[in-house]
Amino acid sequence: MSLFEKQSNLEHEIWSHWMQYMFSKGTYADDGSWVMPAWAVERWTRQINTSYFDLSEKEKESDREQVYKHLKIIQEELNEII
């Protein structure tokens, strides 16, 4: 599998995990719609509007965990070349 496809697969896994997390925090209505709680709207809107460098260390660590996943794939790819 190419590096591009490995990275694309990882992005999908990250997105899927995030969506599962989000949906676990809200509630489903009888018609199948989903309602996001006010605390989540407030928190995630704040994070959307905040630069990475202005996030709390805990929030930055969450982003760093995702980068580590990408770096692992790149390192594995480099190891195959060497």
C-alpha cells in the first residue's frame, strides 16, 4: 500500500473515531436526528476558533496524539526504504 493510501486510511480512522466520540455525547431523537449538547457546542466552537498555539496543554496533547500516528506510518515507510 502506498504511503498516500496509508495516510488516507489513517485520516479516515481518525475521523471515524471522532464521529463515534461526538455521537456518544449527544442524544438521538425518535426521527433519527441527533442533538448536540450545549456544553459540546460551546467547547468545540471555542476550539474551532482558537489557534493551536493558544489551546490548553491538554487540548494540544490531543492533537499531538494524532500527529504521532502519522509519524509512525512515515517512520515505518522510511524503515522499509533503508
